[in-house]
Amino acid sequence: MPTPEEIQQLRQLDRDHLLHPNVVLGEFEQAGGTIIVGGEGATVRDIDGREYIDAIGALWLANVGYGRPELAAAAAAQMRQLPFWSLFYGWSNVPAIRLAAEMARIAPEGFNHAFFTSGGSESNETSIKFARLFHVRRGHPSKQIVIGLQRAYHGVSYGAMTATGLERVREGYAPLVGAFEHIPGAYCYRCPFGKTYPECQVDCADELERAITRLGAGNVAAFIAEPIQGVGGVITPPPGYYEKVREICDRHDVLWIADEVICGFGRTGKLFGIENWTVRPDLISCAKGITSGYLPLGASLVSDKVYEALRGDGHQSLNHGFTYSGHPVAAAVALENIRILEREGLPARAAALGESMRAQLLALSNPHIGEVRGKGLLIGVELVRDRGTREAVELAPAVELACRARGVILRALGGNIISISPPLVITEAQAARVVAVLDEVVRQVCGASGRAGQAAQ
């Protein structure tokens, strides 16, 4: 462990030189942050020696957990053999070839081609570009508009950020990329149309058709959506939603992009989140769990239908690429990561343990937990002042901090939603601890707020 003096120096260097995503810079300059130095399984350790249950998977991605010697060995072996070679201009490398074949094996039927990236934003950029190129190659260049969902998150590069339906992500970065639209999603707990499932007949999906009609089908290239919206609140569409989306897209020659960056590789109880529904998209963006975060890697998976259009007449170039597309070390780690997921049955484990955690949370009858939603180990907990009125209580950040003080890392999504997305190897005892701590803290923080409000009246 570092000495106290070294710890102080690291904290100062962190404040002085390292720009962190999503922080208030002035506050960080004063307070600094928490420095994580180690991890094993579903726990991490900070520089002061404190241990935490990581109930957020670092950033939705530590699927096989921390400290996996198999992944370190795979990376080291590939570094010794060939640390890097690009895929540009027909060059290739063995791990990228094998990973592309592996993705074709495990992906939904009809996805036989993979384009590799360095992460989720690049994967969504790629899928969006491929969707537009699909229509150009088929003689319909006017089909350019991409329709996304309100509250969706697709990344922070310009195209992916414009596809994102969260205003706070886009604030200050205008002008944005053109030809993007947003529609309400399937937020059943707070239905934007004031309806109730299933009597609504999944009317929220019809909003896509209304948007296509308004914009003109000849102008719409694609619809993009996370199977379950992560950052936007773990919003989980009901049965029938994506089935209806598929019908609408087919009717209007619109491609459907599934953003699996968070949902993929076992988190929702299936290898791919969209497999919780009965239909297939046309493009799949993935990242995060493909290596469980051990190295940066992502992919855009291309259906046979899209590939045939991209191929064109066989004499047209695919003018798109990133320096690190198909990085051999990252690909070698991904191959071993997929072996672990399958060998240990982690998707099925996520399905069972996630169902158990949701049931435990609901059984608590906590008056300030309005809804518990999600699939597998992708869980959203919506905080309310009263379960009857569903009035939101904007205390999720305070709940997050109080849970952290008790050794459990959770994440506040906006003001009133807490997300739970631990490594898929979390033990049942650790999962029970997460539930107990969250229940205790929510009762304390939200209950105190309610009492204060009553006193003020």
C-alpha cells in the first residue's frame, strides 16, 4: 500500500491534472474523489483500504468480476506475440478473426459480420453510419433521419450524443448533428400518454409510426433504442413493444439499431438484451461487457440484410474505420471473457439472482420505493414520497452517498432513480447486503425528508 504521504500526493495530482467525466470541476478541485486501487469478484478496495460491494459494475460493465487471472494471461500472451496490427486495407490479425467468428456464433440469428471499435460511442456511430449507407447503397439517399427515444443514452461523440435523448448530455455542445428526432419511450410507470398496460395495447410503439408518417418514410433511415434504457432510468419496455417496433420498421423500410452497450453479454439474463423479446433488430451496437472492462473494445454487429447492401456491387469501398478496430490484445481478452460467461453460466445466474433481488426489494414494502424494474442484474429502483401518488422524491444522490458510506456502491440516475448493475459473479450474501443497505438508507433519507416537509407545513 502507498504511504500516507504518497496517498496525499496522489490525491493532489488527481485534483491538479486529471479531468474526470461528469464532475463539477470546482467542487472536485476542493474535495477530490475516491481512488480505487484493487478489486476481486464483486468487491473493490480504495486507496485507504476500505472495501465496497460494487453494485454498479464500475460502469455497467464488470460482468465477470475483478481479478480474473485468465483475462490477464490472455492479454499478456497476445502482447508477447503481437501487441498490435490494424485491420485497414485488408490486413488482419488472428484474435480479431476469431472474435468476429465468435460473435457470429453467439449473436442472434442472421448476424454474421462484426465491425470492431474501441467502445460504445464508436459502436453507435458505426451503426448509425451503416444505417445511412445501407439506404444510399440501395438507391434511397434521402433516408437519413434517425429516430431515437427520449431519455435514451447512446454516447458522447457527436453523432451518438445527438442520438441521445437526455438534454443534460447535449447541453453546451451545439450545434449538434442534423437529421435526428426523439419520441417518447415505453415508460410504463410514468406513461407519457397517461395509459395503463396492457389495456394501452402498447400505444407508445405506435408513436414511432406517427413520427415516420410526420417526417416521411422516404426520409427516415433508422430507429435506435437500448433494449432497456440504462442511464435514462432502467426503463424496461413491456412484452409486445419491440415486436410492434419491428412491424413498423419493416412496413416503412426503416432499419432498427439495438444499442446493447449496457444490456449485452449476460447482464439482462440473456447474452443479448433484445433476446428478452421475440424479434431481431438489423444492427447491434455493443461494448462494455464484451471484455468486462478489462480492455476497451466494442462492435457493431451487422445483419446479413445490411451486409448485402454495404457490399453493394462488390466494387465499392467501406470508407469507415478506427485506428484500434480489432485490436488483437482486446480481441484476445474478449474471447476469453466470452468463454468465462458461457462456462460459468453467468447470463442464467444473472437472470435468477436479478429476479431474487427484485423480489426482495418489493417484499420490503418500503413506502418510498415506488417501482422496481429491469431484467437480470440490470435493476432500477424509483424513489417516491408516497407509493399511492407516485410523487417523485429527488433524493437519489443523497441515497447513493449514504449507501457508499455503508460500503455499497450504487448509482443515482437523475434525481429519483437508483440503479443496481453488479458484476454477474456477485454472491447471494453480497446481493442481500445490497438490498438491506438500500432499504435502510431509503427509509432514513426519504423518511427524514418527508418528516421535514410535514414540519415545514
